Amino acid sequence: MKYLLLHKFIIILFIIILSIILFHSLSMADTGENSLFYYEMNLFHGYSKEKGLYGRENDSAKSIGIENFRKFSGEYGDWLTTDLQFRLAYNSDNPLSEDRIGTGDPERDALDLEIHNAYAKFKLLYGRADIWVGHYEPAFGQEPQMDTYSNLLQTMDMKNIGFKMDWGTGIRGVFTGWDYHLTATLGSGMGMHFKGNYLLSGRIGLGETALTDYNLGLSVLYGDVVDTTDGRKLLTDNLTTKKRLGIDAAYLYRSFHIKGEVDYGMDNEKSVRYAHDVAGTWVQVSYILPEYQRLHIEAQQENWFYNLSEGERYDSTITAGLSYKLNGAIRLRIYYARDLYMTSGLSDQRIMAQYYYYYPTPGRLLDFKPE
């Protein structure tokens, strides 16, 4: 009981501090060069061989949102960065009714408010380290290196951890040739739940893609995670102890950008005392046409083993398609996905299309003239 009360107090204190900073940042959004205020629109629709037309795929749905990104500077340079990003998402698969608004269940809701970035990041050690507080990625694998929020292609985090972002705190530092990231978070995703859950994770990276064309990472994760729908609505009070070890890599070779990740660990469902080993592999390749660099050809293959000892329980999906940067604000994407094998037995084929707009001024919403 004392642990739970302390747990709640720390998280609530973080939120209060973060809220004060973020609201101050939002109110000062147009007062200087260190503030950016973005408008966002995401239009997604897909066709599935199994269920026909559908309106949501992972984070992609029909949505509008805003983001306020601000840097606070002093005599010795930047000392604080704040970011607040949220959106109103509409899932056209579900009828718009009072009981389908804001329940926290992405599969059931027609309309919901979703938070992405919501953090304050303080600079330490003359810029060599950052301490962040708020809603951020746990330090594991490729997801914190990529931020797949607006993308149709996703990493393994939803199957691996159960969510991509979590409430908590962390420290991240970059040195010559290597970097580190350590996080202590709530273990419940976007929804804030207090059932004795927690999540500790860390990653050490070697190499900087911008300087050396490669980056190698070693990640570890341990914690008791709650059972939610995509990191949102609490399904049960049961906790799952997750242990993970992962390696990831990114390599830039001419017009090719290659990324991969391999994870292994144990899931222990505490309520039924059922432990099983899990594993996953993920590879993504992107090719930029040298003579037409607005167009990217992308493909990825993902495998997730729910119980490695029982090889029949796994999912395997391959996805490929095109991403086209129309101008500085608009990106168009179209992909084809095929399930090679699904534990549920419902292997599917899907075609997905996306229009994504992200720019500081609303006047460019219908501007299709490439820059």
C-alpha cells in the first residue's frame, strides 16, 4: 500500500510540473523564434480482403491535431525543451454515438482525444545529457530512434511491450561515438493506471547515423505492465512481468536506409502464473530514388513469436509500398500488406492509403504546389 501511494504521488507530481511548463509554453507560443506551433491532419483509409473498407491501422486514422514545440534559452544557451502534441481521432469503422466517444478503446471508439508527445526536457552537463519528464518512448529498440507516430510502417513495440509511449521520466546522453538512454515509466501506455505497475528500460548505442552511417544498439527492459487496449483502456487488473533483451541496428548506404531489430524475453502472467518465452524480428528497408528524391520505396518484414517454445503461435507480416513527399507539408503513402501467418488463423491482405499534412501555417492545407 505504501508503495502504491508513493508511486501515485511521484507520477502526479511529475504531471503537475509538466502541465505548468506546457501551459506556459503554449501561452508563449508566438512570442519568439524558439517556439513552433504545428497543425496536423492525417487522412487514412484501407481495404482488407477479410473485412472490406476500414478506417484505422495502428496510429493512423482520420484525425486533426496540433503540436507546440518550444525551447527556453538563457545566458548559456538552451536549458529547457517542451513539447505538447495531441489530436482528435475519428475511426470511421465505428458508428458515432455517445457510448463510443472517449472510452480509451481504439477498436471501439468512433471519436477520441489522443496524446502523443507531452514532455519537458532539461539540458544537463553542458548539453551532453537531457532529463525528460512526461509522456515519452521507453528506452528500448528502434522506436525511440524513429518516432513512427505518423507512419504506416511500425516497429514491434505494440506486440513487444503493448504500447509505444509511456508516462514517467528518463535521462538521455550523447557522447562521441556512443549514446545512452535510461527510463523509469509507469508501464501503462497512454492511459495512466496505478496497479503496482512499473517499467524500467535502457539502451546503449554505438555510432551515430548522421556521422558514421550506422548505429548499433543493445537494450534491456524489465517491469510489471498492465493489460490494456493498445496502451489505453484498462482491460483487467492483471499484471504481466516482462523481461526483454534486444539488439537493433540502422545502416545508411548510398540511397538505402536499412533498419533491423531482434528481441527475446519472458512474459509471466502473474494472475495465472503462466510464463512463456517470446521473441521477435523486424527488418525495414527504404530506398530513395537518386534522380527523384521525393519518392521513397519502402518494405518491411515482421515476425512475432508469442511462445517461442511452441513455434505455431506466431504472427508474420510483410509490407511494401511508396511514400511521396509532395511538398514541405504533405506526404502521400500507399502500401500493400500481406499476413504470411497469424496465430488467430485470420491471415489477411490489405491496401492502405494515407494523406499526412504537418506544417506551421493552416493556409497550406490545400496547397498542392511542390516546393
